[in-house]
Amino acid sequence: MLVLLFLGGVGIVTVLGIYSYMSKDSVVDGMLASDRIAVIRVDNIIIASETTVDRLEKLRTDASVKAIVLRLNSPGGGVAASQEIYEAVKNCKAEGKRIVVSMGSVAASGAYYIACAADTIVANPGTITGSIGVIFQFPYVKDLFDKIGVSFEVVKSGRYKDAGSAHRKITPEERRLFQGLIDDTWMQFVEAVVQGRRMPADSVKAIADGRIFTGRQAREIGLVDVLGTFEDAKSLAKKMCALPDDAGVREFLPRRKLLDWLSGDLDNLFGAVREKAGLSGLYYLFSE
């Protein structure tokens, strides 16, 4: 009985410790000062935007944060999720925050879309970036269903209601419908690059065919501004705000419920599985 009580006590203390850790900010380096910069990371395939948008909104209203460094290490993801983060970054910028993007190993497609909202983009020479384009994909498994004896009866409200269903090929009309979606979201991407990078539309369209670039190549054509590291990006953010070199750098972690932490970011997890499985959706995504 005493052993059970002891173990139960240890468990409670552990959970409370985790909760305490997850409920506070984490100072990365420097002294906690009145004026500082903040760091937000966007990693992996972008499916859910809520956590990142919430972080950006909190920083937008924090007068002590003068600049935000976005550390991007992502091949992109869902169109809408990428656009929501992009808009949240623009809102921070409109509030007077200086925005610096630091690109990691990969900052492509939807991640590059987000980067276009920044004041300055810093990439490593070997960063993979670009991939300006859209992909819409869905599985076709009719042959498999035929082999296992599965068939479908479809009752629908309109001619396009089952367009893209896995049990049949799309018709030419449906392909034109999907291509229209692709063309529109592609143009939205082009417009974001034109606006954010101040490049002529024709120049952007010429490279907006899904191709990727190294950081060095991207700098040569105007997609990034500076070649440098994550540390360089943080130093640049401080200089842009006239902050001293030893100014505080806070990696902002919003308060999260313990249950959220224990369950993990399930939206992103299942979203990544969904994308890898080839299920339908519009993506600004570089498929590695």
C-alpha cells in the first residue's frame, strides 16, 4: 500500500512538473529584458495553423517584443493553413514588429509562401526552397476494389459531388474543374511572392512551375535576401530594432493545457499521414 501511495505521489509530481514546464515561456539566451526578440518555429508538413497563429497573435500584442524570427523547416503543406499563418505574420508586421525568416534545411512551397510576409529572408546556402506551385492529388484504387470484390453505388445531388472519388477515374470535365482550382490557388501564390518580394509578375511566373532552388540560387534570383545561419538571423533581427547584441531572445511557447501536450499535435500528425497516403486536398507542398 505504501509503495502504491509512493508511486502515485511520484506520478502526480511528474505530471505537475510537466504542466509547469508546458505553461511557461522558455528563454533561449540573453537576459530577460524589457525589449527583446522572439522566435517561432514552423516545422514539418503544415496542416493545422491554429497553434502558430495563436503564438503570433500573442506576440503581436506584446509591446516588449520588437522583432520576430520565424524559423522555417518545412516542405509546406495545406493551402489554407499556409495562408492563415502568412496572414498572421502580416498582422504582426502591420503592428510594427520586424519580421525575419530563417530557413533551415527545407523551407519550400507553403513555407516559402509564409516567408513572403517577412521583412528579410535569411537562408543557408544549401537550404532547399522555392517550389512555388500547387498540387491536388487523390488516390485511385478501383483496380484494387475489383480484385477484392468491392463496388460502390453512388447517389448524389449534383454531377460533380463525387468528383475525385477513389473508385473511379475523373472525367475530362472534372479534370478541368480541378485544374481551375489549381490555377486560382497558383495565382494566389504568385501574387504573394510579387507583393512580398517586390518582383515583377512575369519574373515570378517564369519560376513558379514547382522547381526548387538552393538558398544560394534563390538569392541570385531575388527569392531570399541574405545567406546566413539561424544565429545570423537573430543578430539581424536585433540590429533591425537597434537592440544590443545581448538583448533577450525568447522562444515563445504559449500556455497549453496538459491534455493538449499529452495528446500531441494530432491534427498535424494525421494531416501528414493523410498527405503521405495521397488523400485529396490542395497543397502548397514540395513532395520529398
